[in-house]
Amino acid sequence: MSIEAFHRVKELTSELNEHNHNYYVLNQPTISDQEFDALLKELEKLEIEHPELADPNSPTKRVGGDITDKFQKVAHRFPMLSLSNSYSKEEIAEWSDRIKKSIDEDVEYIMELKYDGVAISLTYENGKLVRGVTRGDGAVGEDVTTNVRTIRTIPLNLKPGNYPSSFDIRGEIFFPLETFAQLNRDRKELGEELYANPRNTASGTLKNQDSKLVADRKLDCFLYYVFADGENFENHFDSLLNAKEWGFKVPPTEGRYIEKTNSVDGIMDFINHWDSARKELPFEIDGVVIKVNDYRQQRVLGLTAKSPRWAIAYKFKAERVATVLHEITYQVGRTGAITPVANLEPVQLAGTTVKRASLHNADQIEKLDIREGDTVYVEKGGEIIPKVVGVEISARKTDNGPHQYAAVCPECGTPLIRKEGEAQHYCPNESGCPPQILGRIEHFISRKAMNIDGLGPETIEQLHEAGLVSNIGSLYSLEAEQLLPLERMAERSVEKLLEGVEASKAQPFRRVLFGLGIRYVGETVAKKLTRHFETVEALAAADIETLVQVEEIGDRIAESVFEWFRDEENQLLVKVLQEAGLQFEENRSDTQTSAVLEGKAFVVSGVFSQFSRDDLKAEIEKHGGRNVGSISSKTDYVLAGDKMGPSKLKKAEKLEIPVISEEDFIQMIS
Ligand code: IVH
């Protein structure tokens, strides 16, 4: 081991941790993103060159990459209790009275927000994060440490301080609202079903097996309780202030995020403030939590089987109003997905006038038995779009029978279809249904796809109306003479439009493939497919079995791609675009160079000395092999570096799969 490297790794780790904390927890970065990336790259390189120095809590682990096969069950050292709920001032007063009966002295209460996410228990030993466990049944949870490490506001190594050598800290992992909204915007662009609310999505994300996906989702975490053996602090408030010094994200003392009071009136004032102010928070809360501050008093009060007697939650009522549902209409998305929409008698809800609300899908309408003319309840929860949550049956005056879900597309009249196991209906008339046509062209020209300058949604609509474009292919036969007579089409804008179209011919194959708007083929999938198949001919010829061999391509995507290329109109479209000069071949420079690993499936795991894990994966692909996420009987080789998990090694042994070293691998390909 090199002493210089050892010191530099230590130095970089501590600097990066500090910058990470400044950026994510304090919101006060002191260096630029580029400077941060340069430090991170340097550390990554050192860890590759000196695998013995790599640390599971290294800042390089923030980006994820490790796959968890199965989350291990772990018993909580301190059970994860829930809180008893209250909904009124009377209930809070009764709780406070009960406390006064057991405690014959002043009681100070700490009031906090009740974050609406998913509970997590973090264990630190000697200042290092060793485990992150979900609540589970309260006694036993699931070990999600690999995913927890990607959450930037959770410190991996604590700042120097008076922390106990071993302690647990509890908190709530959640989606900031803007991050959640962005996630849904991205999904919409891909024609994927939108996530209904931030809480469930946070919970699902935390249990995803792919830590890279978790890292990309950018979850956040507020910590709200410290558990340790022995007397470390006198009260809850001090423990949180200290936790802040160690690097945790705890509620800031300004802005009324956390406050002290001695009275029920004080508690009600806090509740009333947040009942309305919560709408301005950048994350969701579903109430407030009131805790007895003093640890000695907490001990006297003790616990019931389910919850501590020294704490109580006050839950806000979700904002909900009743209004009349005039009509159910349907929206058609780019991929043909149908969304039922409730057209309502306008009503004030959470500060805005609501005229339309989501009805999700046919099942939801049937389950709630929602009928036109009904008085319905509309709620605004975490969802951006308000939703109909129920019907006031007693107010039903109409003779309308159960709602008949649309049988045909509202835009083009084609009978709708619904695939087995899917909640949504689709309009299958891809080539003739106007919102689908326009949506597809808009997607094709969008920034992340072909990025065609000089063309926007309005122009597309104008061109469509003028009969000049009916599909993506027709963009490439537009001529100045056709455009100039149109309204708002000055010479300069026509020039710009045609230049933009011309320039798009140089966009690489992966962007073209993404732009085609095949369901479930997002940017990443497009990249994987073009890398693997290299030409559109090879991709179009691939059967489902071949497609699922590609890393990260599952049945759903494979089927969608397969079907897309079976469609004659799509085949024609590819031909037209090819003739127009678009790129349908992956640039060969970074693709396959040999076929020595043809058809072989590799699992790459651990830390390597000569290549990074990603480089090794790329090498495998370059030589015709493929990367798979987890070890199974279909795996041909396990390429093992340092610190590969013992469970993986065991599995490989059990299935008698050869485990090879980096050196063995280099031999194989040379
Ligand atoms: S204290 C012993 N404080 O609410 C500590 N919980 O039903 C007990 N929650 O599962 C929890 N914000 O995940 C506490 N400021 C807060 C909280 C909070 C959200 C969640 C927690 C728990 C649930 C209680």
C-alpha cells in the first residue's frame, strides 16, 4: 500500500464529504460542480489503483451501481414503534392530561413536522454508517444499506463530534416535490404510466434492487430521533441539535420546523400554522408530531405495545371538497394511452379552482362506482393533479346507471384495447389518431431526441392541419415552397426550420431510436439497444429471446420493441428515414471489436485494480459478451474483484459458475 495514496484517499474522502454536506444539507456549496467532479474522479481512480483503500462508505458509492439480490431481514435493536394518532384539540388535551397524571412537574413539548415518506433506521458505529433498515413489521426490517448510501443527505462518515460509539438514528426518506414532479415529467415523455404519489414512490424506490436507479431518483431524508444506550443527552431537542453537528439533516430551528412549548394552546398554534403553511413546503407532510422533550420524563411515561406514550401524531385532514361531476371525458396521450378525466363544477380546493380531476382508469371508476351527475369528493394530496376519491351516494339524484367506459377513442373512433394485466386502455390507431400523431412528432423533435431547432408544437400542429406532415417521415420531405404560403412563416423561419431538419440527420442512431417513440424505449434503453445491435436491421430482426439477452431489457420492453418492428407502417417509416439520410447505425468506434466472448453472460462484481467496473462491462460488450445483473444458472462467468460479497461467491460456487479474476479476463480478451 502506498502511503501517499492512503493519505490522499483520506483527504479526498473528507473533502468530498464536506462538500456533499455543504451542498445537500446546508444548501451552501463552496465549490463548483466541476471542481467536485474532478475530486470525485481522482478518488475513483485511486480506489481503482489501490483497491485495498476502497471503503463501502466512500463518497464514490453515492452514485450507486451495486445490485441487491434479496434484501436481508434484520432485527431492530430498538423496535420501530408507530405513533398514536389524533385529529382534534380535544384529543391533544386528553393526551396532555394523561401525561400530567404520571408526571408531577412541568412538561416541555417538542413539536415537529410529520414527514410523509418511508421510515428508516440508520445504525452508525464509530462514526460510520453501517446499516440502513426499513421499518418492516417494527421488530424486523429489510437491510437497504446499499440504496441508503446513495441518498446524499445521509452522511456516510460523521463529522468529528460527541456521538456515541454505536447508535441508531431514525428518520423519514421522502421525495422532494419538485424531484417527484420531474420524475413524472420524464415518465410522461417516455409514455410510461405516471406515479400516483411521492410517498409510495419513495417506498418503492428504496426497495429497488438497482442502487443506480435509486441514486438517480434523488431521494432525501430528515432525521427525527436518536437511539443510544446510556445517557448521552438530557433531552430529545439536544440530541437533534447534536445530530446536526455530526452532519445529519434535521429540521432547521428557524422557520418553525421544530419548536418548543409547554401548553396545549402552544401545540394548537403550531398545528394551525402548518395546516395551511404546509402547502408551501417543498415536501409533503401529513401532520405534526408532538414529543415530550425530557428523556427522564419519556422513561417514566414508557411505551405501550405499539407506540410511545410520550409522543403523539396530529394528522391533518386531507383537503377534500364535494362537487358535481358533470361529465367524464377521455384524453389520448402520445402512446395512445387513455386517461379518463372528471369534468367538475368548478370548486375551490387548497387555494386553486379545480375544474378537472383525474379518474386514473376504468378499474378506479368501477371500484368507486362513479357516475356522471354524481356529487363526488375531490382531494388534493401529494399528487399534482387533484383526484376523485369517492362518491356521496346519498346525494345521487340521477338515473344514470353505472358509467360505461369509453369503447372507442374519443379522437378517432377506433375501438379501444386493454392488454391483460394492464390498467390502462389504449387507442391502437397509431397512424391515424391525431393526438398520437402530433405527440409522436413532438417527441421526435424534442431536445433529448432529434433536437430540431425551429420546430415547436404549434408549428407541428399548423403543418399537420395544412396537410404537410402526417408522420415523422414527412418532416424530411418538406420544401420551402410549401411552407412560405403558411401563416407566420417568414422566409427566415422557413430557413431555420429546414436547416434544423437537415442538421438532425447527423444525430446518432441512439437518438433516432429514442425519437421513434417506441413504448418503454427511453434514452437509456435506446443506448443499450443501439450498442448491442449496432444496426437497425439487426435490431428489427431480433426476436424477443434475443432482445431480453441485452442488459436491462426485460420482457415488457422486448415485447414492445419486437411488436413495433413487426408493424408494416413502422417498417416503412424506418425505410423513409433511412432514405432521407438519418443515422441507423451505431458509430463503430466504441462498439464491438471481436467476438471472443460471443454469447457469454458475465456478472461483474467487486473492486478492480486495472479497470473500473464500468470499463470492464464495456470491454465485455466490445468482445461480444453481455452483462447480467445477478448470478443465475444462465451466467457463464463471474468476474470477481476485491470485496465481492460473500453471498455472491457462495452462489457462484453452488451453481458451479467459474469465478475469474481481472487478470484471467484480460487474458481471455487478448
Ligand atoms: S417519531 C420513537 N417523528 O410517522 C419515535 N415519527 O406512525 C417514533 N414520522 O413510522 C416516531 N415524521 O416514520 C417521528 N417527526 C417525526 C416523524 C415521524 C414522520 C413517521 C414515522 C413513523 C410514523 C408514525
